[in-house]
Amino acid sequence: MTMSEQVPGTHNATQPVPDRNNATTGTAGGHWMQVRDVAAYYGDRMAISEISMTIKPRSTTAIIGPSGCGKSTFIRCLNRMHEVGLGNNRVTGSVLLDGHDIYGRSIDPVQVRRYIGMVFQRPNPFPSMSIYDNVVAGIKLTRSPSRTELDETVERCLNQAALWDEVKDKLKASGASLSGGQQQRLCIARSLAMQPHVLLMDEPCSALDPIATYKIETLINELKRQYTIVIVTHNMQQASRVADETAFFLAGEERIGKLVEFGPTNQLFTNPTDPRTEAYITGRFG
Ligand code: ADP
């Protein structure tokens, strides 16, 4: 089932969403997002506001900015995770995936999270499950695939996550037995198994050592050839290594995070247009 099937007469539909059953899903043309005047609240408190940007297909977009400027809040608005947990969190504005509003009235947030996967700061494999079962856990929740399909999915996704060679002889071992970096790649494989259109990563390397970080960055540069990736990072070097476009967020005295500057990563780091961006990237605050 596609988002367009779920939303009869969806407004703003400018590009069809490819059928999930098509073998080229997630690869043909790529998937893009548009954020229009988004604000997010924790209860009555506004945490971010007036955020608008277009996230290009098959590329990596980095969100940078000092701690507390709303990076995590923002990325969680991109797959409706912000509403999870605290009941009175809310989002205003609109977020479109391939032209369809993910906050549309008839859209199921659970479906949205299948199309727009998320990898978190701390690797969180299911500790009681094997490596194999971790990869296919999401698929098994939604349907009952054949053993052959499961085997193929495990091999494909672990390969895509650059983990297959390290674990192919111990697929029955616990996911928790892996190193931190391997666990993070396992979580990426688990997300890829759902055939997402977009992959969100919230500081995916901040709990990892430099070698594990290097492997994830290499992986991101590989995955963006097929997937649309958005990454939150507090590490400007990381943004310059992986991101095609970078968004700089900043919260003023009122503590509401806003988008200060957004553009090609090279340009933002070498020739920023806003003096606040320049002050941040040259280390004058944050
Ligand atoms: P960043 O990821 O840039 O460090 P966050 O998105 O975590 O920023 O936080 C943005 C703002 O939202 C901060 O002022 C923070 O205190 C607030 N905030 C984050 N999480 C919560 C929460 N669960 N409840 C209330 N306020 C929160």
C-alpha cells in the first residue's frame, strides 16, 4: 500500500509515490521532502518555529547547531515521532513526502514511520533477539514472509549496512553481543529492511569511537545513492564529510529554535551568508 493509496485526493500531490512492491522502490528517482513553516511544541512550550526547507532526493542533508537549538525535535517532526510519548506534544505547519502531507488527516503515523525510518544516538538493537531476527523484526510485525524472503532480506540489508562480512557466520548470535559500531550498523540494516523512502539519523555516531564513526560515515555516503538521508550532528567536520546540504539551526533568547541558513554544505562552511552562521562555524559560540 502506498501513501497515495491511503490518502484519496491528497492535496499537493506533485509526484506519485512508487509502489512498495516494485523492485525499484526507494531507488527510482529518489524521494524528497518539503517542510513548510513547521513549529513544534512540548505542551505549551514552543521549541522550534518557522522551519521551511526542501530535502533533496538521494542526498544527505545535515542539521547542525548548538545544543538545545531544536535539531532532535526537528528531525522527529519528519516522521511524526515528536508526537510519541508525551501526549500533548504537537506540530504545526506541514511536512510533505513526495508531495503528500505526512500529517494529513487520514495518514497513519505508524505507516509514516515505515516510509521514513529513524536511527538513534544510542544503538538500540532488540537485546533478546539474534542478529537475524533483529533485521527482520519489523517485517515480521507487518506480514508473514517466506523463509527464503527473510533469508534474502537479512543478507541484502546486512550487506547494504556493510555488516554482512562481519556477522554472516554468527547470525544466530544476540544483537547485543556486537560492538557499538556494529550494533549501529545492525540498526541501520533493521531500518533498511522496511524499504524506507527516507532515513533519519539523530547523532548516529555520538556514542561511537572514531573507527566506528568512519565506517558509519562511509556507509552514509554509500546509502545516499539509493536513499534520502537526513542526519543531525553536533560535529561540523562530520557534516562537511557526509552532507550535500546543511541546515544551521539556532535558538535566540526566547529559546525557540529557528533555521538561520540552509544551502550546499561547501557554501555554508566556506561562504556563509548569515553572520550568525559564520560566528558558529568559526567557533565563536556553541
Ligand atoms: P538539540 O537536539 O539541538 O540539542 P532539542 O531538540 O533536544 O535540541 O531541544 C530543543 C528544545 O526543546 C530545548 O529547549 C529543550 O529543552 C526542549 N525539549 C527537548 N525535549 C523536551 C521534552 N521532552 N520536554 C520539554 N522540552 C523539551
